[in-house]
Amino acid sequence: MTFTPTSFAPSVYLERLHKAQSIVASTGIDLLIVGTGADFAYLTGSWMSSHERLTALVVPAQGDCRVLAPQTDYQDLFSSPLGEIGVEIRGWKDGEDPYRSAVEGMAKPERIALGSSLTADHVLRFQQLLSHAEFSLATYALAELFMSKDAAEIAELSKAGAAIDAVHDAVPQLLQAGLTEAQVAAQLHEKILREHAEVDFVIVGSGPNGANPHHSFSDRVMEHGDPVVVDIGGTLPSGYHSDCTRTYIVGGDLDAAPAGFTQAYDVLLKAQAAGRAQAIAGSTASEVDEVTRRIISDAGFGEYFVHRTGHGIGLSTHEEPFIMRGNEVVLQPGMAFSIEPGIYMPGQWGMRLEDIVVVGDAECICLNDGPRELR
């Protein structure tokens, strides 16, 4: 059965469309065109897919929005929130020109922003049709809208945080010497589905496999005292995602961990706590990355922290804002993202500690409440 996320009330999408149109107008864009995917779902409440046929939301700086979809699929849109908020739903037949229909009757656009999910075949057709226009990526124009979560979104992300915390609660009992990573991953898959509508990913990286940040799982047999990175996530019925990482020791015997491991983990704890403390309104994404990275570097592990500190999360597991060097986005209340520093010693072990946080005025709200200490 195909999983179809549920929608919020139609009024939520009407407000989002009004905000999108306001941003389009204020940034000097004449026309916004968004293809199917997370951005389309955010603005319309629909996760429909029309495969190679064009489906698009068209938002002019002034005037009425419209959604264009092939007649093989467009009837589904009438049962989505779009059917209740007065957005024109226009169908097109094979053999017709959907690109011309998308912009037909609208003022001649000079600046057009395209959603990132539109594939090259669609982009090129719009460029051929509107050869006089200047094209840009809509991601940047609408970043403020997508990054700052509204109350309904924060409520769903909070549910997602609690759901994945419940799965992590069971992990220490699953990590038994003699079991393979794959056997543990299979059990985690089942537990994620008890709390979520879909499994997004399962990482069980034991011993040297933990040094690969995006290792999934393998047939490696876990041994007593092995460090294990467990990074798991799922999708709620609303389409919002969870993502949380903890590091464990097989058997729970910290004295059996590799030499220097627990000392390095103390550094990781301090770095992650510093990142959470910095995640307040007015800080920049790069400043959050810097405080976590500095602590790890000062302890001598800088070259082994090989990825950004975090990523935004919502209807996509990875989205803006990206918490990394060079990203000078100023954090605003409601922005939601991970803080997940790691240390990875090639051929030996890895460790990562990840929570999802929401930016507040004076402090961040942490959506994961599970223990952060080594277990």
C-alpha cells in the first residue's frame, strides 16, 4: 500500500499561499512555479505525483494562483485542501502544451523562480517558452517561508521527536554480543513502524563501521564493548520526519570500550551541548557549527569531525537551514534543525550525538528527550 500523508486544515494552506505570494512580490519575482514534492505539499497539502507529466503550482506576484496537472491525475486534487480554498485546478491532456497552459493569461513575466523538484526536461521547456525571462531557483526566495515552522508543524515535529525517542529507549536491550548489525536493524525497522507510518532509514554502525557516518548496516557480528552508532528516522502520518542519533556500547560496559573512547565521548557531549546553547534567535547557522567544531578541534579531534553540524527538517528529512561553515543565515524563532556533531576514527570507531531543536528567543527547544550519556 502506498503511504499518503494526511493534510492540515485548508486554511493552513491558504495562509501559506498568501505568504508565498507576498514573498514573491516583495523579492521582485513575477512568477513562482513549483513542481511536485515537499515544497508542493507544503503549499497545497497534496503529495500527488504525475511521473514525467508536468504537475505544477503557479504563484504570480499578483493575481490568482493555479495548479496544473494531467487529466490522468488531476481529479485527486479536488479532494485535497486545494478543492476548498478556491485555487484554480486546471487539467491538461496528452498532446496539449502544459507549459503554455501554466502561464496562459498571466502578465508577461520577466523574473521566474522555479522549484528545485522540477526536472531538467520541464525547466528547459519553460525556458524555451519564456526565452525573454530571467530564471532563478525558488529555494532561495522562499527559504524564509519553509525554514520557519508554524505552530502546526512544530507540533508534528514534537510528535516525531517523541516517537523516535521511544524507539531509542529499546536500543540498549537490542545491542547484544553475537548479533549482527543487520539483525538489530531488522528489529529497529519494526519498532520504528510501531511509532511512525514509514521507516526513513536505519543506521547501525558497530566498531570500525561506525567511522563511516552514512554506513547503513551489515553482517558484522557485534562484540562486547563495541561502540555502536544508531541513527534512525521515520515519517509520521502528517509527512513530518524524525531523526535522532545516539551512540551505545554493546553490553553497556563502558570499561570494555576501546581505549580513549569514553574520553572522546565526553568531548562530543560538550560540543553538542554548546551547539544547543548557541541555537537561539540572532545567531547564525555558521556560529552554531563553529562552537561545536571548536570544542572538538581544541580536544585534538578536529580532522575527524567530517560533516556539517546539522540540517533543517520538516516535510523533508534534509532541508534548509544547513548548520555549517559559511552559512550566514540568521536563526529565527521556529526554525527546526538537527545538532549532530560526530567524531570518526578511521578503521576504529565512530560516535555521533543528534537532537532536533527548534529555535527560541533565549534558548532552543529540544524535541528529543532521550539520554545523551553513553549507554
